[in-house]
Amino acid sequence: MAKHFYHILLKTIYAGRCWPLLIFGCYGFILFYGLHAYHDWFSASSILGVLVLVTVTSFKHSEKGGFRFFLLALLPLLLYLLVPANTLLWTAAICGCLFLAETFFGRINPLPLMVLGIITPLFKSVADVFSFPIRLVLTKWAGAALQLMGGGISVQGNMIVMNGEEFSVDPACMGLQMTVTALLCAIMIIGFYQRKYQKVLSARLVLVALLLVMVLNIGSNLLRIIFLVWLRIMPDTVLHDVAGIMCLLVYVIAPALFLLRWMINRYGYPEQVHRRRYILRSALKMVLLHVSLVSVMLLAFVYKPFVVADNVAIKQAPGIPGFAVTRLPGDIVKLQNDSLLVYIKHIPNGYYSEHHPMICWKGSGYNFYRVQETPVDGHQIYTARLQQQKDILYTAWWYDNGLVATNSQLQWRWDALVGAHPYSLVNVTAASEKELQLAVKELLAKRRLSMYF
């Protein structure tokens, strides 16, 4: 009887051959509709990433993929039920798609996995945050090189002043955003040479190659800054963008073509080709796995709004003399008086992204100038000048947990990961530079904000 029921069920499944399309449609719903605010699939980097993905993807038809992507989808999905972070749901949905592909086509090669890792919003967020100190170092090096070439050159944070003209290495500068483009182009070059020479680089050597391309990209940006300042090419001009593209082609893509071809010829190994082909045999088991995975994912997606709704309740923040205190959604505390505006943005743990001032203030229409590290009473913080047409403000920010105040991403994240008290991002803004300096010095010396950490 059980065997007869199994055959009926199996025939029913075979009759409904469209189940893979339904599963894929569910993943598409989550990625393109549910997470449309998290990942812009129509951005330039995402479109390029999809094109590279199509170019470099291949399958070993003789090997089955196994359950690796099922497990890789299940882990972030379970974490998502506890911590409803979009990155976890995005990762689970992508791994679900890969599990579906390997079910029918065989084991996928490593290059598409690297492409997906590069175009994820998490990678872009990490690149934006950790590239900021690199921008300051590049500005300093470019200023030193220009000083050797003569002319009245001075460096003020992220700005180079040449004969009274100010040139800013802006966070949204096209040169540093070329990192994703450079890495995607490098993966496409690797895929091209692997097919041409019928050799494959190990995943470890591919990562080494991408690291070398990142070094080339940093050097390209240094040369680009020097050229832009020396030739007095201002931002928001056609020449400014053309200079970025030319530096990418000449100093990154061209050397990468020779470097990657040499690496594949020297260290690549011939890929074994088997005549036998992988055939899906246990269809019922795979259907049940896919249906259960996508069902839990859809339930988790629907469950998230209820979790978020439970966390929307805003508690009353303790008061502080001289300030009007307001608690905002997102666990943010706002303190304001006639001369100061202070935001304290709680960060639950070291793996969370933070409401970075260079993102928030830009969203309000302000541009950053003279961004630099400033020592205050033994602490290193960031200071900058904000400008929106004729409106000028001065701002400072650092990370604080009541015991340690630092501007180091690595320090506060490591402290939080190993069990230190959670950090908060403190952002202080004033109408004058003197008011800002006095306020920051007092807040750090007297630890007046500790009650909010």
C-alpha cells in the first residue's frame, strides 16, 4: 500500500513538471519585490554583475551539487528568524537559487559565487566604510607627490589645496566606486582565459588575483587624484568621469589582462572532463527539500513585519540638562539645544552596519569637506565641514560605549564581537568650529553621554 501511494505521488510530481519554475518564482518574489529596497538590481554595478554572472557560470554536469547550498541557505534563514536582517534573507534566497540550479545542472564553478559576493549590498557597505581611511591616506600621499612637483600644495584631511583651489576626495567619487567594477572585470577576464586555455585556477589563487587587482585599483586612484589636481579638473564634469574611466582601463584592466593570463598559464590546472552525466534520481526528496526551504523562507518574510512592529515602540529617553532629548525610531537618541545637535545611534553588535554620518548628512543635501582625524584629549575622532550652498556646519563623530571612545572601525567591531559593551555612533554638529571643539572636548572629558550607551 505504501509503495503504491509512493508511485502515485511520484507520478503526480512528474505530471507537474513546472514545480522548479514555481520555486524559482518564489525566490524571485523575495529578491525583486521583498528586498527591492535592500538591493537595487537595476544599478550599474548590479547590471554589470549579472552580465558577468552569465559569462562565467558553468556546471560540472558529471557531478551533483549535493546539499551544500541547502545548508548554506538554511543557516542564514534560521538566523533571520532571530535577527530579521535583510542580508540574511538575501543570502538565503540566493543560496536557494543556487541549490535549485545544482539540482538539475550539476556542480557550479566558484566564479559565480564570488560575483554574487561582490554585488551584495553588504560588500558595498563594508567597502564604503573601510575605504574611508584609505581615502585619507591616498589624499596624504597625493599631496606629498604634488609637493615634490612644486606649487603651493597643502593637505587638509580629504582635501588638497593647490594655489587656493580646493580639491576634495569625495566618498561618492567615481574612482573609489570603481573597486566593484574592477573586481567584476577581473572575474570576467579569469573566466575568459580559463575557457581559452582549458585551465582552472583554484579558489585560493582567484582570491589572491582579486586582491592584486584591488591593489592595482588603489594605485590607480592615487594616480587619478594626482592627475585631477595637477590638471585642475573639477568634480561633476565630463573630464572628471573620463579621467576615472581612463585610469581604470590603463592602470587596472590592462595590467590585469597580462597578470591573470600569466597566473592561469602558470598555476592553472586542466579540468577533468567526464563523459558520464549527473542525473536527478531521487526527485521526491529534492522536491520536498526545495518546497520546505522556500516555504520557510516565505513564512519568515511574512513574519518579519510583525517582528519589526513589535520593536517600533519608542521608550522615553533620560533627560540631560541643557538639551531637549528625543528618542527616534531605530534606537536613535537626538539631543538638541541652541548651538548643538547630537545624534546617538546604538549599534547592537560588531557585525551590524551603522548610520554613518557621511551617508545621513549627504541624504540631507550636505557635502563633506576637510574630513580628517582629530585628536581630542587622547581620543581620535573624525571632524568635517558640512556645506549646502551657503549653509555651513561643522560636525564630529566617533564610536563610544561609555568606556572606550574611538574612530577605528576595526577596534570597536572587534571589541563588540568579543563581548564588550555595545557601541554607539556619536555625531555632534555645531554652527561654528570653535563651538564644536569645546562641545566635543566637554562631552568626552565628562562622559556626559554615557547614560545613553
